[in-house]
Amino acid sequence: MLSRILTVLILGLALFGTQAVAELPGEDDREQIRSVIDAQLKAFREHDGDGAFQYATPALQTYFGNPAAFMSIVQTQYQPVYSHKEAQFHQMRELPGGIPAQEVYLLGRNDEAVIATYAMEQQADGEWRIGGVVLRPAEGKPL
């Protein structure tokens, strides 16, 4: 199941045309990226579909169509993202094609630990949005 989700998301990132960057973002952009992810996680905790949906790229918003459809997928297939006990930001990395990605350790309500890799896209107005999330199992609890 997890491998199928990973494949769908990786293909989705390619299809949505997440913009590549020449280098990893500087510290100001990294702070903005963490802020966007944190705000979306807060919206999920508060069951605020409209709030969570606003942090997705326009391409993802078009794909899902509305906040309810978006929340349905997150609730069923991204449970540790939707409902977690703990979130810790880890390293920023570069995905193929130069896409900046922020790794976040999430401990789900059922004690499932995952690393969520958030592919980020900077918009024309300078804002950062989430272009996709890939989950993989985490080994134990991070330091």
C-alpha cells in the first residue's frame, strides 16, 4: 500500500510540473517553507480543510478540485500527516530535477513513525506551496 502511494505521489510531482530551482533555498526561504508546512499541519489538527488546502500548489488544488476531496485523501491515505502526536523538522534536500524538499519526522496517533518529504514550489509572488508529500517508514524516534 505504501509503495503504491509513493509511486502515485512521485508520478504526481512529475505531472504537476513542480518548478525546479538552481540551488536549495536560503535560510529565509527555509523558514518560510517550514512555516507553510507547520501551518498546514496545524490546519489538519484543527480539521480545517479550507485552511489546509490553501497551502497546496495551484496544480494540486486543480487536481483535487476542492478542500473536501483533498481532506478525504489525506485522512485515509496520509493518516500520520493528518493526525500526529509529534512533528520534527529535519533536513532540507533536493529531489531529482532540483526540487527543494523538506523532511519532517511525524509520529502518528497509532505510534507509526514516518518521514514525510514535502516537495515545495515557489510561486511567482514568492510564496512557497506544497507540491506533494511522500511518506516512508522512519526508524525509531529521532534525536
